[in-house]
Amino acid sequence: MKNRFMHILFIACLLVSISGHAANLRNASKAIVKLYVTQQTWNMAQPWTKNSSNKKVCTGFFVAEGILTNAHCVADATYIEMEVPRLTEKIEAKIISVNHQVDLALLAPKDPAFKADVTPITFGKLPASREKVVTVGYPLGGRQISYTEGVVSRVDFMQYVHSSISNLLVQTDAAINPGNSGGPVFSDRTGECMGVATQKSQSGEAVGYFIPKPVVSQFLRDIADGKTDGIPALGTTILQSLENPTLRKYLGLNPNQSGIRILDIAKDSSVDGLLERDDVLLSIEGNQIQNDGRISIKNIGKISFQYHVTTKQVGDEIKVSILRNGALKNINIKLRPYHLTVIPWMPQYDRKPLYYVAGGLVFRTVETRYLQEWGRDWLNKMPAIFQTYLNTAYGKDGLEELVVISDILDAPVNKGYENWYKNIRVAKVNGITINRLDDLINAFENVQGRLYHVIELDNNVEIVLDIEQAKSEKENINKRYNIQ
């Protein structure tokens, strides 16, 4: 009987000991808020109008700078309220800063006199692999705050669903469900905040991701001056791995050298005029670049060399070494904003689509929100021409924006021009090459006594409109299709 009592006592003590290792998150939970967001996105088929509004619930939490949450929670937001623990009334909130590239936003109470009686949450270091973490927030299915445990699977350079841009992410099996977005993820051992919950896997079960401290710190430093520059980019739009030994010999690398080959560079980018096609990036910030484009970082392991770029600020300098025609060169690069391809991969959230209507023809710049009209599998279903320009360097051959005819609004002036004229690049208007929408607008509005508008498409097809007829029908077309 005594032995049985001692055994039960031992188990009880063991359980107390184990539970004692779990961090007390009660005080931290007081700084976590529930966000009620009303959103209204732009209508991509009729870019002069908006879609019906919708509502969503997310999570946010107080930090020293304000209320931190995900950018995707407040994208195209028209109204935001937050529910603060221990307060009976919801508080209206406003957006202070947002960076959709890293899916982070900073909010504040709309009433400047409002002061929350909470201790701001602070961030700890990068989590270790297999570290136990707790996701805290307001997932759908209940009104109370929720705690979900899991472990860190890996820390890697991965694509953010919201922006389609790659950056540092932490993978965990702690559930991150709708409503959890924007909430803090804590170390179960220390109670330190490890990052911001952001997304779940679209293919695997029980896999979630959170944004770690280095990315959050870059965001908060960036917005400290009151404006958002975003993450910088080198501007190397196409890179080739050098894992093939024959290719390395061809490019002049010796057996002790490794790196990655540059094949294309964006106009006005950080490396425009500094690096060239066929240069080989050997190292960045003193770290040797391996032949697969990765570097070794302490406490992380092998990761994309871009880590040393995305954790910096626009305007910072970094040092790289390159091999050019067999000669070793060291170059200092001043980092510029992220703008790499003719069609930007990241949707242009919070912005009205760029368009122009002439003679019932709707001209627009192609961006990702427009491509997503082809459905979830838009990368495979959209016209092939768009795939080409998604991977064409910004400014290549002068092209800065892809302008197409997105719709033909039926009117006498455009009679006979059918829908097969749509989604082909507009190459020229009235003899002027169209490299951006402003070029097209200038071409239409500065006709200098011409009788006809001549629109040349990339497939050599021409559309000809009578200028006087287009002018006379403009008001009726705008009224008929409710164009503002």
C-alpha cells in the first residue's frame, strides 16, 4: 500500500514538474485583441467599381509601436473594430502602416485619447527546431480566446501566400485557422513571442506558418519614419544554379569557388549598372554562396542568400563578391525597393486598378488581381502571354507595364471588334510605342489633327477608331456602363 502511495505521489510530482515548464501566458493574453474587419475589393472586370463588402475576423496584439496584425487581415479594409479584453464596447481602429510583401500591418485606436491598460508584447529570438510553441488568437468556431500547441518543424525561406514573395517563415504543426491570422505565437518554454501567425498549408494537414522576429523587426524599423519602403531586392530576376561541374568550368570557377549565375536584371534595380548577365555571385556579406544559391546561417542552417537582402532596409549597403570573365570583383550595393518584373507577382492591394476607356475599349495594366480572375489555378489557366511577362524583367526592352484590352463595351464606334482582341499586348497607339499606361493615355489625348485612332496589337492586328465618333459617343458609353 505504501509503495502504491509513493508511486502515485511520484506521478503527481512529475506532472506538476512538467506543467511548471509551460509558460504562463495569462498576462500576455490581455494584450491580444479580436479584430472585426469590413473589406471591399475592386471589381477586376469593371475596374471603375467595387465588389460587395464582406466581413472577416482576425487577431492582433499590442506591441510598443501599436497593434500588430497581418496585412491580409486589413487589405482593402473600409472599417475596422477591435475587441479588447475586459472592455465591454468594441473600439474603432485605423491602419497606421502596412507592408503586403511581408503580410504585416500596424494599427492604432482611431481615438487618440484611448489608452489600453495592457503590457505590450515583446519578441524573443528565433525558435529552435522542435521547440514547443503556442498559437494564441480568436479562430472561428467560438468567442473565447484559443490556445493551440505545436512544435517548430523548420525555419526556412518560403513563399508568403498573401504576396507571392519569398522570405523567412517558420513552419509549425500548431493549428493556424481562419481568425488566428495576425495573432502571436509564443514559446511554451520561455513565454517569449516567437512571431506572428500568418497562414496554413493549402496542401498538407496540420501545417501552419508564422512570421519570425527578423521579418517583424525589419517591418517595424522600416515604418519608424512614418512611411513604408518595403523590403529591398537586388533586382536579379533570373538566376541559374551551378550544381553542374561542367557549367562551373565553363564560367571559369576554380574548384574552391561556388555561387549562382545571373541571367537577367531589372531596370532601376539595386544592381542595375553594377552587375551583368553571366556574372557569378560568389558571396554576400562575407558568406559564401553555395551552388544551389544558399548560404549557411548560424541557428538556421542552409537558407537562400536572399536572407541577407530581405532583412535589410531600403538604402542600406551590402557587399558582394562576383566572378566576371574569370576576374574576382568586390562590389558595394545600395539597396533599392522591390520591383522586379513587368507584371508584379504581388497583387496591388488597397489600390484602384489602372485603366483607360477610349471608344468603348477598356485598356488596363495587367496585375495579379486581374490574373486571379482565371480562378485558383490562374497560373495554368491564364493566357500564355501573361506567363511570359510574369517572368520578364521590369524595363526589359523599355517595357514597364503590360497594357492590354480587357473588355470591349458594345457601341457603334467599335462595331465588329470582337472579344478575341482582348488580352493581347497593345504595342502601339497612333504610332507611339506603349511601354506603360501613361504612354497610351498620351497617345489617345494628343491626336494633333488625326482622323483615326490606330491601335496596333502585339499579334500585328490593328483596330481603327474614328476619333470624332469616339468623342461623340463617350458620354453615352459612360452613362450606359456606369463608368465614373
